[in-house]
Amino acid sequence: MGNNIGANSLKIKHELPPSLLGDAKEAQSISAEIFLTYESVLKKDSVWRRALTTGYQGRNIGIHIGYPEHVAEEIVPNIPINYNHAKSCSNWGCENKISGHNLLEFHQANEVARAVKNVAPKAQIYSTPNYFPEAPNTAQTPIYIGIPYLTNNDVNNYSNAKHDIDNYVYHNRVIEIAPAGEIYTWDNQNLYSQGLNVITVGAIDPSTTNYLIHNNIDRPTISNITSSRIDKPEIANFTNMFSPEDPMVNYVGYGTYTTYPAVYWTHGAAALTAGMVADLLQYKKFYQWHPEVVKALLISASSGKVNNANTFLKGNQRVSNIAGHYYPYFTDLYKYNRSQYWNGNNEDHFINEEIVLYEHHITSGRKYRIAIAWLSSGDYVRDFGIIPQDIDLEVCQDDRCYTSNSAKNPFEVVEFTAQTTGDLKVTIKRYNNEGGRVLLGYNLHEFVK
């Protein structure tokens, strides 16, 4: 679609405090961002044709959007948002009004909810002041997916927020899909996105398929005493979307201007991903309550190449040259996948610390990508500074083997082109085992043109 401004695109101005804008050149690039309509983006990533028009719209899927108390009570996903009530409020904490940073959070929360409803219109949106809903499986519409809000960032510690969300996923099996966060401001970094059990999403421009310059790609540590770091984000997705059917609104934040309400940056990418996963969960109930399988699926099946991933992520000392380099089409998620999971006690499933399986019906000359992902106890990581189970992946066909053994990541992934029609021998080896449950997911994706 290029950078032309037409019926399906426009430029939307975003104003942040001058202290957060950096130099003038950077500030100019922010105000010149291209936004596309939801319809354009959803057609671009095949959600429109493969999900919405075929009836997969997130029906009976609950999605929890977590924002602070002063914002959570105001989330209204189905009606236009009017910011005029904040005009006369010039400082934080004004009674019965939202302004300044609170207004930015309010804007983000509502647009995340609206973005999800554009992608999964039948999904049930929840939001409460307490981010982690108790007993999500007992909600009237069970809460399968969560989108945590942006919080202060500290990549050099395994903080309480990371511990809490890892434990929440470990015990409740909610699929937490987090925005990677932005690098402009301390307040917009996202601690929750750095959890081991979280699926973290970076933001790409839908008009160029490039990473936006303000993605947070810091590799967080999992230890307060070591330099162990993990690869984040695991995937990317589109952002910067608006609905031309919506009335223009007066946005009063650090500046005042009139524009369409729009979702942008990494919270937009997380919202799009959450909506796609909601559509998938309606289509294939197998993935419900299995965040470990969904993470393996997203890493292995995402086929859209982020154009500038190699240069944007260069120097970040990432272990994987796949995670974070691709974005998903909905077609990727519901076709040509072979998914499995192993759930149980620590001594279950592994024989001599290995799980061995064979994949048949392989097509010579075709590309395959296989990923595993597993959940870890936040308590153990906090107390000991390591992932309790270090699991490696090896895939062999005839005399060729492909191995992923990153040691620090809670996932492994290999990609290869089959040289023959011979079976694949997949060996999942638990290299180190310090205890905890077996919560392991697997996906093989076959790239069929």
C-alpha cells in the first residue's frame, strides 16, 4: 500500500511531552506516521477472509484487558470515545476527570478494547482494577486471553510484576499477550511483557512492514544475580489502525487536536494478536488453556517477514534468528500445523529426560519450522534466578540434524528445508531439570504456498 494517503489511510498526529520526544527529527517522524483502516489491515493479514467472513469471530472467548483502576472502570469497547470532558482538567488526579498521563492510559485501554472487537467482534471483553482475574475459567464467558497494561520497566531484575504474571499463567493457563512497550518513556515500558510465560508482541507499520522505531527490544534478565537474558519479543504484528466510520474526537492530552480514535504502537499489535488468537480458539478448541502451545504455534507458524528485522534487532545479541522476525497471517494459524502438548508432573512424559516423536508425510523441498515452548514457575525463577527446566530441540531427517539449544529462552525453534520424503525424528531433551510441572507445547508448521 506504500505511503500514499488515500481512502484507506491517513496521517495521525501523536503528541507526547517534549521531554519524551527526543530530537526534532524524531518528533517529526512520530507526527508523520501512516495509519490504515482496520479493514485494510485485516485483509492484509487474512483475518478478513479466513476468519471474519467464515464465522470465526471470537465467539464464547473471554479476553481480559488489564489497566489501572482509574482506567479499567471506563473501558467502553463498542461506542466512540469523547475526550472533551478532560479539557478543563490541567493536572493529574483531577476529581471526576481524566487528564495527562491518565488520559493517555484511558485512550490506550479503550482503543485496545475496540481493536480487539474489530478483530474478534463476538469476544467478551472484561476489565477490572485487579489485573489478574481470579478463577478465569469460571467467568460467565471463560477468560482464555489476557492483555496486560503498560507499566514501568526494569530489564535488569526479575521483578514482582514478572513473577506475578508468570505464576498467573503457570497456574491458570491464560494466554497472556503483551505489548512489548515503547522506548520513549519509562512509563510506557512493559514489565509484564518480559515474563517467561508471556507472548510478547512488537509493532510493525502496516504500510511498510517495518518495525516502528519506538519498539522496546531490550532483552530482559530472568535473574537478579546473573546476566541471563531472554529473547523478546517473540513475534511482531501490525498496529496503527483506525475506523473511518467512527466520528472524529477531540483528543486532549499533552496537546489538543481532532482526529479519528485509533490504536497505535505496541499495544495495537498486542490487541490485533489477541483478537486473532480469539478467532483461532473459537475455531480450534484444542488451543484453549494452552498458552505453551499457542506460543509454539505463533513462533513456528508466523510467515510474514518483518522487512527491517535483521537491522532493527541487530546488536541486541538475540539467540534466535526466527523469534521476533516474523508476523502471523490468520491462515498460518489454522492450516498446515501439527500441534501437541505434554502436561503432567515432573516425572511424566520424559523417558531418560527425552521425548521422542516421529513426523510422517514429509514433502521433499518444502520448508518446515518446529517450535517448543514451556511454562515455568515464577516462584522458582525469582528464588533461584534460572529457568527450572532447560529443554532443547533436535530434528533429524536421514543424516541431517537441526538443533536449537539456547539455554536461556523458554522456547526453542528450528527451521529447515526437507531434502527427502523421509520421516522426521524429533527429540525434545530436558538438559537440566530442577523440578516443576511439565507444561510443554509443540508445533510443526509446514510452509505450503
